[in-house]
Amino acid sequence: MRRVENFNPDPNTMPNQSYEKLQIRPATPADGASLARIYNYYVTTTVVTFEEDPIAPSEMARRVEDVGSASLPWLLAEQAGNVLGYAYASKWKGRCAYRFSVETTVYLDPLHMRRGLGSLLYNSLLPILKVGGIHAAIGGIALPNEGSVALHEKFGFQKVAHFKEVGFKFGKWIDVGYWQRIL
């Protein structure tokens, strides 16, 4: 568990926000409701995820367990008992030869976007992956999504693929790009 006491970030990356006593910690199934609350915002209002129906806290708890059973990290940022965002890694593909590659994901409470919280989460997640023997981290991004592209490129991810019109949500076709970083 990593605690950030009196975190005072660079004002250029986190304007108008103090994350005093912010804690980055592993998520547990008990966090299912808080994680689902954040995720369901994206399900119901954006094309960031291709899920179309909100998920129950129990389903989110099951997903946290699945990530943990694969010995991969699921981290959340918490302040004063409130979950502000999360990041995790999941298996890239099921075949054995892919075992050193993961897909990384970040979701933030919409009130905490573009304030450096995603960077703080990736600053915690990526070293855990490297120490754990992961070789490649891959981020899939529904496009356009300037914030997610900027976050990934800030951490050295490079665009490696662009699939046109592979998702359909809210009555429109959506492109997906993939960014990769060798750890």
C-alpha cells in the first residue's frame, strides 16, 4: 500500500486541487459499489467503455476478484473514505505466450478528471507491473479521447494500432486505438 501524505502536485498537472492525505491502495471486492459508481458514469454517458448497461456492485466485486486471482494489481485512489478513481491491469489475451502482457485501464470520478489523479495511479501501477515481471502494457482507447491519449503518451506509451469503426454505441460507430509501452 502506498500512502501519499499532504500530496501537493505540480500546479500545471493538477490545477485547483489538493489531494491532501490521498491514499493509493489495493482494491478489494468490498469496494465494488464505489468502483461501480465511477465506472457506470462512463457506461451510461460516454463511449469510453463499450458496455451499454450499468453493472451491479456485485459484478464489479467479481471483476476485482478476477484481476486478483490472475496476480495482477487493481489500485484505487481514496481520500477521506471516498474513492476518486482506480487503475488496474488485466490479461491481454488468454493464450500462455501472452502471459507477460497486460491491458491497463484507468477510470476517474468525473469531478477529478484532468487534475493529475490518473498520473498518480499510473505512477503506482506501472512499477508494480514491472516488478511483477510484466513486459508489455497495452492501453485500448475509444477515440477520440484526448485525455486518455495524453495520459498514456505521458507515460511513454506509443500508438501501435488504430481500428476504424469497431464499436457501435449511442447510435454511432467508434474507432479504437491501442497504445503500448515496453516496461
